[in-house]
Amino acid sequence: MNHFEKDVQSKRNDLIDSGIGFVVSFVFFTVIFAIGVILKAIA
């Protein structure tokens, strides 16, 4: 057995971490897109 599997740093589920990462990146790109749309509508 791998000795890294016995001493894990984090016991949290990876699905939660990847979900949070997806939501944060999705919100970031949505904000960038919204800023572009607003500036295009103003100009």
C-alpha cells in the first residue's frame, strides 16, 4: 500500500472542492462578460 494513502492531509471530498472551483471560475467569467456587455451598451 502507498504510504501517502495512510497519512492523508485532507479527508474532505474532492467533489466539493472541484464544485467550488467550477462555481468561482464561472462567476468570474460571467462578471467579465457582464462588464464587457455594459461597456458595449454605454459606448
